[in-house]
Amino acid sequence: MSHHVLQNGSDIRGIAIATDEYAVKLTPQATKEIVRGLIHWLTQNQELSTLYKEGKLTIGIGRDSRLSGPDLADAFIEEAVGLGVQVIDFGMATTPALFMSTQYPQFACHAGVMITASHLPYYFNGLKIFSQNGGAEHEDIDYILSHTEAFPALSLGSLTHADLITPYAQDLVDKIRTACDGQDKPLTGLNIIVDAGNGAGGFFAEKVLAELGADTTGSQFLEPNGTFPNHVPNPDNKEAMESIRQAVLKQGADLGIIFDTDVDRAALVTKSGQILNRNNLIAVLAQITLSEHPGTSIVTNSPTSEHLKDFIESLGGKQIRYISGYRNVINRAIAANQAGVDCQLAIETSGHAAFKENYFLDDGTYVAAKILMLLPQLQKDGKSLDDLIAQLKQPLETQEVRFKLEVEDYRALGEQVIADLQATSINGFIFNPENEEGVRFDVTDPYGDGWFLLRMSLHEPLLVLQIENDQSGYMPSILKRLSEFLDGYPAVNQTKLKELA
């Protein structure tokens, strides 16, 4: 088996537990071979190559709560130690913490590896890889998976165990205290609940919120459990968000915070039950960022509302709408800064948010920390988080439909459909050029007032259609018109679309 079937953009992911439907692809043996590729990749750097030859190359490894995590970690450690690497096993950790293991001087890891598959079902697992310069890119993963050949060990490495989460949590605590004028317990009197979805984020309640004086009564699913028995740990999932929304309302809490499995994404729920994810989360973080950096640009992925663009511009900022994929959005922000355009925030509607001040690291706990820094002052001023998005207009109706492309060269078909739609003149659909992914149209009479985006899925043989409308009742007519257009492409499975139209 080629290891490239395990590549998922800038991550490695695959089936790690056999099911009736799927065979295992990310095995302990495959993990050992990935270790070899990782060493080959790191030692392209002359300094790291010298350190490796001297037996001083250090790699940190952590995992989320997945059932397959311990076996894959054991395989990774066995191979790395056998090849002369100094391994630090951090046990249960988070993806952003593993990056910070390359920055904290007490660890000074040359690479951090997180065993996780984010929000995917329990039978998946994967590896996210960081060097001291940041996350591995698509081409880096390609190199690692292409260079898995064995090589003789120079000497035996070593294994040590360390607690990464405690210093990582303390770092967040210190940052929040600094932002709150040095108060030791700035969150005293606030009831803030955490929903970790049985992933790796449960520590946030005790090690961050309680340390800052918050009452965390009502927090749920803090215990790691790799079967994810309560809900999918995904801030972009409707059931997960409704679960924490109900918990906040039942408890009468001041704020709810939900993380994904490996804690590189977060979403929030306000005291009133308003969900802060997708466009709403971008709006809150944009407001915070623009208050600190007036006039800055904010990179988002493409499926954001026209209302969000207006909101950011009303605050004096600029939105750069870019292609989906958290690394793509982050890299676009980095490129903007290199080109002399100040850009302080890169954020996807999925909840991946990265601040320039925080290494452009997508970190759910840092997102939560930025909002917690603001909360005490809002309370003093008699305001709430709801007030921050009061001026963000909400669409009356939204719809997402995914169509399977039932042909081997699905990407060519998807791109042809998108190009043909862009070239087709349809009354009421106005092409919007401010878009770099798929094709975007503004929608006017006779289809209401809104927009839609048709794009390729990043990693699956799917076309994704997203629609928003400020007038109700027009969704069926928009879907029917698009279905008529797609009738010319028999390999596009329209079953779901025709059910809605």
C-alpha cells in the first residue's frame, strides 16, 4: 500500500480501527514507517542533521482520547527511540500544545507530533506534525510519506515522560491575567461551562477557568472517551452546538465553550443562548482584532456571508476571502504580511482561527482566551457578547447541499461544472468576482436577496453548494433552477438536491 492514501492535505489520516465497512490503513507498522519519513524530513536541515548524528534530535509526541492512540503512540516511540531520537511522551495533549512543545525552552522539541483525527469518527486516527517553524505543509507530508525507507540506527535514543498540558494551561492563564490588568482571579463571579466532547480539552475547566476564579458548574463531557458517546466533538456540528446551548440555558451560565477533539477549534454560546460559531465567531474575533489593530485585514475561507464582509468593513477592516482549508487560510495571511498588508487574523467558518500574535497557530483555547480577556470588562460596562454581533445581520434562510461526483476523474468534472455555471447567464444570478474558490453568485429577484457558492470539497468527490437568503421561501426555486442546470451532467448525483427543490 502506498502511504499516500493516508495524506489528507497537510495532515496524515486513515482508518485505525477495523469496522464492517473499512479495513485498517493507519497501522502501527505504517506509523513506524512514517517515523522514518519524519526523520528524513527533519534532517534535510543541516543543523538538525548534525544534532541527529550526535543523538540530540528531540521529538515530542502526544495524543487525543481516541481508542487507537496508545498503540500508535507506542509504535511511534519504539521506532523513534530505536533510530536514535530523544522522545518526550506527553501522553494526553492537544494539537496546539504540541506546537508549543517546540517553543517552550524546558522541552525545546525539534518536532511535535499529535496523534489525532480531529472530529472524524472514532475508527479514524492520524498525525499532525510541527517543526519549530510551524505546521507541516501539504508538500512536507508528501515528502514524509515518500521517504519511509529504513536506515540503520546511529545509536539508541531515549524516552522520557512529561506533562505538557499544565505549563500550556499556565501560559494561557498568565496571558489572560495580563490582559485583565494583572488581576489574579478576573473571572470571579462568572459561571463558564466547558464541553470537551470527551476529547482532550477537558483540562480547560480546571486548569484555566477555575484558576482564574470562574465557576465551572454545568461543564459536560470533560472525561476523555474515544468512543465519543455523547456527541461528535465538532464546533461545526449542529447537534454538538445544540447540546452545549441547552447546557448553558439550563445552567443559566454566563458563557459556554466547546472544543473539538484535539482542541485546535472552538465555538462559544452566549448567556442568551446565541451560538458563536461560523460567521458569528468570525465577527466577534474580528471586532476584538480590529479594536487592537485598526484597519487590519482578516483572511477567511470562501463560504462566509456578504453580511460578514459588510460588518468587517463597517469596523474599518478588510476581508480577504480565500480558499477553504485551515493551512490555506493561514498561509494566505502569512503571505499578506510578507507583501506588506497587515493581517492579524486567519479564520475558517469551521472554527480554525489563528492570530498573528500567537504564531498563526490555530488554537481553540487561544480563541477562548481572547474572549475571556474581554468578558470582565463587558460585564463591568453592562454589556454582553451578544452586543458584539448585534450589528451583524443574520440571513433568514441557509442551506447546504453536497452532491457526489460519480466518475473516476471527479475533480475534472467538478471544475467543468463550476466553469460552465460561471459562463451561464441566468436571470437573477449575478456573478461575484470577489471569490477564489469555486463560483459565487449574488441572488436577486426573482430568487429573493442573497448569495450562493458552488465549490469542490477539499478532499472528497463532492460538489458543495451553500446558499443564504435574506428573504424567506426562495430556497426551493433556487435549488430547482440549479438542478435544471445540473441535469446536463449525469455523473453529478442530484438525489439530495431534488428532495429539497
